[in-house]
Amino acid sequence: MRLQGKKILLGITGSIAAYKAAYLLRGLIKEGAEVQVIMTPAAKEFITPVTLSALSGKPVHSAFFANADGTWHSHVDMGLWADLMLIAPASANTIGKMAHGICDNLLLTTYMSVKCPVVLAPAMDLDMYAHVSTRDNLQILANRGVDILEPDSGELASGLEGKGRMQEPEAITEQVILHFSKKKV
């Protein structure tokens, strides 16, 4: 268990690749990580919080307050708790908001509060990924120290072929393990 004792915030955004987050979550936990999931509202259109909660054994957060009792989900506490924030999939929308400091949901507010390294796994259609705005936003984030896991090329949800496909969960898990192994050196 190569991630034993590591605390990971897994951010999931509104992308068809959100289904891969279930496999990613399972892989991180299998490697010993403690994982807290934060979803954007759009992510819930692609995968349910129930699925992710069942896999993580924790409630999934997507809003500042729990509707039933008003419980506060503190972005500050989550930001201090984590050893790593991994956003996978990272949509063009979320990437743009991160680059420009827009905090209109719990995931983005938590991103602005974290004290740990941040890793992004972009996922979008090839034209969105190639767009100058996306490229500029990714460069801004890279310049700030965010680690960008380049998307793969292949068949996309649109039926087109090209670069924009989120890396496979196993490859992302290996990148997370590599991240922590580098920190020890």
C-alpha cells in the first residue's frame, strides 16, 4: 500500500470522464490513501455522490452546507487536512475558474484554500483542449506550481479522435504515487 497514511482531496468536475473517477477513487484507496471527494454541481450530472460515497466510505461534499441540517463543510478545514489535491477530471470550465480565482462552488473555494500540492487531470474534447484559452489557463496554473497530467489521445466521447481524453485511472494513481515518492527524496 504505497499511499498508506496519505490524505487526498479528489475533486471531480463536470466531464463525461467523471465515470473514471470511481475507478480512480478505488485505486487510491486500494493503495492505502484516505480520500475525501468534492464534486462540482455539474459533476453530479455524470456520476452520483452515492457511488463515490460507497467507494470512499465518507460523505461526498458538493455544497457548503448540508441541506438537511445546515452542517458546514469547511473548505479551509479540508484544505488544511489534505496532503494532495487531485482534480480528475478537470474540465475546461473549472480550469478557467482556477486560473482566474473564481470561487463559485465548494471545489474551487477549497482549491483556493489548500496548502498542499495540486494535480490536475484535464478531460475535454479535442477542440476545447486545443483552444488558446484552455492552453493559456493551463500555463497559468503550471506557472503557479500546479502539476498538469497531460491528457491522452484517442477516441473521445464526441466520437472524434484526438487529444483531450483523461489519463486512465491506473496511470493517474501511479503519478500520485510518484509524486509522494519524490517528496521523500
